[in-house]
Amino acid sequence: MQLKTVTKRSGNSVVYDRRKIFNAVAGANRDATTERDKLKPEDVESVTQDVERAISDRDGIGVEEIQNIVETTLMTHGFFDVAKQYIVYRHKHAQRRDAKKNLMDTYKDIFFADSADIDLKRDNANINADASMGIMLKLGTEGAKFFVDNYVLPNEFATADKENWIHIHDKDFSLITLNCCQIDLLKLFHGGFSTGHGFLREPNSIRAYSALACIAIQSNQNDMFGGQSVNAFDYAMAEGVRKSFKKAIKLTVKRAAAFCDIEPNEEKINLDVCTYSEGINSAAVENLTEVVGSKELAEKVYKSACRDVEEETHQAMEALIFNFNTLHSRAGAQVECLTA
């Protein structure tokens, strides 16, 4: 055997390996349409040997020429169905090579073109494809689509999608995740939750509820894809407001006692009665009167606690919106908070 090297399409030379010829013929044989058309193992070996004899006196040869000789040898033996499958195999690999070139051209556009100039960088309104995170997301998206089209989808579906007969939504994520998950914050917060790399205890204020809602959505966004929706968001946040108000009542009682130089009876505070209200909660004022000894002071304590928790809630919701906007603009996440 004189042949030592084979020149690949890239121009690089590799050591000749007869197993590649044998495996290619065996692969086409596996794809033969009927058992009657399939080759016996000795036939596969015979074709391989004939191809080797045809190229044995060559100093070097290109991979395309070897494949042409394989086709000719199969047809010379009368193995027409296997030859057909081998031709289909070559055609598919040629398509994949073209697709890889197109993918590299796409990567160049993602890196160097401005989004105002090409539709590719404007196909997702949630992503700034000129920002670094947007560029990385687009690179991953286009690479994943290439893999799904060329190595996963049946050819007829990939072609139908390419020619716009159908549209496969979020095709780039279809193999690795579910889509558009709904998060139950009430269930998540009770007892705390794990983000995969750490554990967060149950929140005890509206600020913590707001922050952990963002962490839960962000953590879920890293594992899932698409819109993250929170059902009954107001109910979930209401628990945080109640906890913050209980803290505000205790703290305001201490401040009032220190300012008025009195000794409050803190053991009599009934936090089940002292709940937030837009107006005066008479039951809360009555209870606080027992604590601080004066109805006038009790009303001031109650109103001050209400103002404090209103301000805390306002700031917590502002921070939540800022976090959602950051999450939304950074990686194309979509967030919906639905009230009950």
C-alpha cells in the first residue's frame, strides 16, 4: 500500500485510515431502505478492499476523490440502494459544511455589525444585541439553532422551518429547558428556598420579599428560558407587608417610650390585632393604648408605623422594578407579575 496521506477539504493532510472507508460504507448500508437491499458484512469488506486497490498506488489523494471511488465501486457491485444512501450521506454533510460557513458569517455579523444595519440583531426585541451580554446570547442562540437544524430535527422539519412553512418557537432552547415558567412565590418563600448553590431563609420584611422575588426569578431564568410569570404577586407581597408592619409597631413603641420617657408594657402588644389599615384601626389603637398608657400616643404610634411601612413598601417595589428592568434588558428575560 503506497498511499500514506489523505488531503482534507481544508487542505490539511492526515494519515490514511481504511476504517473510515469501511465505516462510511457500513453507515450507508444501515440506512438502506429494506433488509433485502442491505449488504452482508463480507460485502462491506469487499467494497472497502476494491476501493483500496483503486487508490493503493497513489502518493496522495483528496477525500472527495475517495468518496467518488466509493460511489462508483458500490454501483459496480450492483449495490444501488446503498450507493443512493451514500450519496444522500455526502449531500447531508455538504449541507452541514455550508451551514457551518453560514454560521461563521453570522458570528461575524453579530460581533462586528451594528444592530441598525442587520435584522439578525433585531429579531428579539428584549435583547440589546450591541451590548456584550446581548452579543453572547446571540452567539449561543445561533449556534444552538445550527445544532438543532443539522443534528437533531428530521430534515423535512428543518427545511420547513427554514423555508417559513412552519416556525419553531425558541428552537435554540428546545433541547435543554421548558419555557415560560410560572412561579408560586407563596409556596417558594414559606420555609425558604435553595438557588442551587446556597439556601435563602424565609423573608421577614417587604424589602426581603421584594429582593428574594427578584432572586427567585433570576435564578429560575438562569435555569429556564422565556417569560417568567408570578401569579398572585400582590398576595405574596402582602405577607411581607404584614411582617414589616409588625416590626414597625414594635420599633415605634420603643421610640415613643424613649421620647416620652415612659415604660411601655410591651408584653401586651397583640400583633394579630395591630394590622395595617389606610385609616385608623380602632382595635389596634385600643391595644396600643394598653401598651403605652395613652390613646393619643397610641394613635400617633399607629400612624407613624403605617407611614414607615408605606415608605418601606414603596422603596421595595421601586427596587423590584429596577431589578426587573435590569434582568429584562440584560438577557432578554420577560417578567410578568399577575395580581389575583
